Amino acid sequence: MADVQQPQEGKFGRLYGELRAGKLSRREFTQRALALGVGLPVITFVANAARVSASGKPSRNGWAAIAQDGAAAPAVGVEGQTRGAGGELKLLLWQAVTQLVPHTLTGTKDFIASSLVFEPPLNYLEDGTLIPNLAAEVPTVENGLLAEDLTSVTVRLKEGVTWSDGTPLTSEDLVFTHQWINDPENASVSLEIWGIVESVEAVDELTAKFTFKAPAANWFEPITGTQFGLIIPAHALGTGTDAIAEFTNNPIGTGPFMVESFAPNDQVIYVANPSYREPNKPFFDRVNLKGGGDAASAARAVLQTGDWDYAWNLQVEPAILAQLEQGGQGKLIAVPGTSVERINVNFSDPNAEVDGQRSHKDSPHPFLSDLNVRKAMALAVDRATITEEFYGYGALPGKNILAGISSLESPNTTNEYNLDAANQLLDEAGWTRDGDRRSKDGVELRVVYATSINAVRQKTQAVVKEGLEELGFQVQLQQVDSGIYFDGSAGNEQNINHMYVDINMYTNGAGSPIPLSYMTGWYAGPEDRNIAQQSNAWSGQNYQRYRNPEFDALYEQVILETDVEASAQILIQMNDILINDVAVIPEVNRPNEVAAISNRLREENLMLGPGFEVVTWNIANWNTNEG
């Protein structure tokens, strides 16, 4: 059965001391810390902080950690293989894919699907260090591509890369990607992350210069990874919703696969890209990415029947997974990470219509605007029971929204479960009880609580509902098909972007070692531009309509901070604001990935990490143990 060790804190502390003292190399530190069960996000941040601390001055390359010693994407057994020799690769995502166009996606399952086709200039390794992909090399101050003052970065593309239709990749595609994201007609979800970029200039055919609005220690975030870093083709993608829809049916990318057919909320069929720059890759000639069903059935299809090669995000009770693994056709992998299953609070009124939309940012919620109500709700969530009974695999009861990276985990928070204290808070706040109901000034504590259809999530809902009803809340549970729930389409009123409910629940986590993109989820921005609303086609990343001037000020401060340790302290302050203000209720710091892989699939090349990249980021190198 898959197992996840818990770190041995004292030994890890001694390792950290040896690293700072120069007695261990970064690689030795990483290997020994992994042996202690420490997660890679923790190792990465601590190693970066040690480097800065030892030097006595900020890193010359901002927050970036550059992969050393020739580190690259894992590619075991690819020598001498033939493109397409592996036949069909079969992937199960019980949350079905709904969209493919980069910079319009909101669900992890859609990022997974798009990363078979599209690529970024840089990728994160599992320890958070940077490696080149479309770029010829990682920019640094030392190689002259990153400005010493962090006000610009120059990206040099690899030679000979083409789009799947044979058109060469050029610096104009980087220019276009920036322009496309900033065009309001496209309602891009990447606007805040790329918002640090003032301009992108094509220096020559393969060189682009990014100039930032201010010194940017996170200069790499817009051009790195499978969430925000994907490059789109200037010659093939137009502007606006019609162009996006057309491109979805025939996406053109630089990645190892092309889309043969796409049935939203069901299935994507890919074929090997004949124009892919490495002639012996990909090993598989087709990929069948199938959605729908449920997590337990997906696990069974890999572990027991052996009909499929990979099943993603197995949010299934540990006892059931252990039983399925006895089938002998595959194995479970559990990867610690930054993922947090949480309850999100809607700060707007989902039942009042303003300017043709509900949950309008200027329409306060009738009772969730009361901090004491939110505090009482947090006290009523039995996180220990939820974690122990429904998750396992190293999961921990949640208390922070920044979790899994020890240098960013706040020591100032708790996850207390106390119904007596919760009832007392409501009494003192004037919410009077009449039988099993509470009200104040004619307003009842009545919540609609939504999440995706999943057995673990429905059991979690039942535990939370029981706790809230003990306080006098009336709770209506709502379950939505995951393909709809995580589909960010502007016309989909059941998705997490619209948030037409009082509270909802899902998992998210830090997507980089310095998780600024993650924290945009609570940043309102100037004129509330980052709040999901009808005016931006619900593309703003702040789905909860949360507005806190102190949080926004800290976000605007941290994006300018170039010192790693100072940044960590600001991020902890931001976490504490969210927890103390009960903007969110963290339930479980769950493994980033609990997956099932078939016995034939080579595990080393999957490189399932803590959450900095989606699982398919290295699919060009996937192959079989026999291959």
C-alpha cells in the first residue's frame, strides 16, 4: 500500500544547519531530507533560504532556484525508442475536461489536458528548481539574460521548434501571448500573474525581452509551468469568445501531442505530433484521456482490471484504495504537497440580483459578513475526523491555507473544534436560537453548501453539516458534476467562479515555491478588477468576492520584495489574515497526488510532484517498463 512518511523534525533541523554551514551540497541536503520523509516543497524553500542566509544578501536571481548539475526532466529508457511504438496510453480523469485553451482554464483537469499540446519556456522540477523547455536556457544574472535589478528578463527560444502545423515558433509568439492575455475581450484568468509585465519586445526571431513594471523577484512565474506559462500561437488564435471556441476544436501547440477529437465533459483523443522537435518522442502514438465516472471506479480500472494506465486524483477513502490495490494490476502513489481541501466563504449575497448577476461584489452577504458567524462555523468543523477517516496517506488536519512548505506555514493559527465556544459566539453576537434554528433581525442562518460529486466530499459535507446544525444553522447540501463545477465558462452558473452559493468546497494549493499566483485568489486589486464578476466574464481569480485592504496591501508589497526570508514573513501575514478573518476554513492538508499507475507504465518519468506542475507536464518522456 502507498505510504507517506512524516518528517523527523529534529533531524531535518540538523540537516538545515549543515547546509547553511556549507557542510552539505544542495543535492546531498535534498537526498537526506527526502529520506526523512520531508516534502519537496519544504526542501526547496529551506534550501533557497539557506543559500540566501549564508550569502548575507538577497539572491541575485530573485526567488528563482536554478536546477544544478545538469538536472533535467526525467527521461529514463528513452534512448533508442521509436516515436509511437508504445501504442495507446489510457488516462482516466474522473473530473471530465471541459476546455483546452491556455489562460482561460480554471480546473486542474483542464490544465492537465492542455499540457499535452502546449508548453512553457520553463518548467519546475519537483523540488521547485527551474529547467528550460521551449527556452534554450534558464535566464540568470550570471548568463546576462536577467537584469541585475530584476527589471527585465530575456528569453532565448530553442532553435528548430515548430507548431504542430509546421509553422516555426518565434519570439512573436511570446509577444502575442502577453498581448492576448491583456486583451479584455479574452477574459484571461492569467491577467494578474502576467500583470507584472509592462511589455514584451521581439529582439530577434528567437529572442524576446520582458520588461517588468517594477523589480520582479518572481520574474519567472509568467513564463514557467503548465498553469500560467503556456505559450500560444500568434498565427492561429484570434481574439474573443468565438475565436477561443474555434481554436478549442483545433488547437495548435508545440507539445508532443495533437488533438484528434474533443468531446467536452467526456473525452479527448490525442495523436503524436509529427512536428515534435525530438524525433523519438513521444513513445505513445495515441492518448485516450477519458473523463466522468467516479474516483473509486477510476482506481479500480487501473488497479484491478488493468484496463487503464493512469487514474488521477483518487479522492477515495484509504480503506477502499488499499483493497483495490490488492488487485495486482498497478500501484498507488501518494505525493505530499501543498494541496488544501477547504471551505470557501462567499462574502456577497448569492440570492440578491444586482445589475443582472447574483453574488455581486457590492451586495454584502446577509450573515456571512458577520465575523462572529464565520468564526463559529470554523469552530464547528471537525477536521480531525475528516482527515483520519476520509484521507489518510499523510494528510494532516488543516489550519493554514499556505501548507506543505514549512517556511511559509504560520505558527499562529489553530484548528480547534469546539461547539460550545461556537454557540457562545453566536449567542453573544445576537443570533438568537429558537429550537433548532437561529436568526437575527429576521435573517436566518441558512446556507447552501456546494461541492463536486465525490463520495469523500459528500461524507465531508455530512460531517460539516452535522456540526453547523448543532449551532442552529439550516444547511442545504448541493453536489455538482465535477466537469461543470470546475468549468470556468462565463455561461455556467454552477461553477466555482460564479459562486452562486453561500459556501463551497474544493482543493487548491501553492503552484510555485513562492506562491504569489495562489494568493491572487483573495486579492481584489485596483477597482476590484480581480474579483470574478459579469464585467470580466467571471475570469477574476477572487471567486469569493473577498475585499480586505490590508491583504491587498501586503500582496502589492510582496510582489516587489526581493528578499526570500522577508517574502516568507509577508506571506505568513497574508495567511494569518485569511485564517483570522475566516475567509476560508482549511479542512485537510491532503497529498497533492494520490494516483494509480499500471504495472507497465514507467514510474520514474511521471515525476509526480508537490503541485508546481500538473501530472502530464513531462508526458513527452512517458514510456513503459518494457519500452
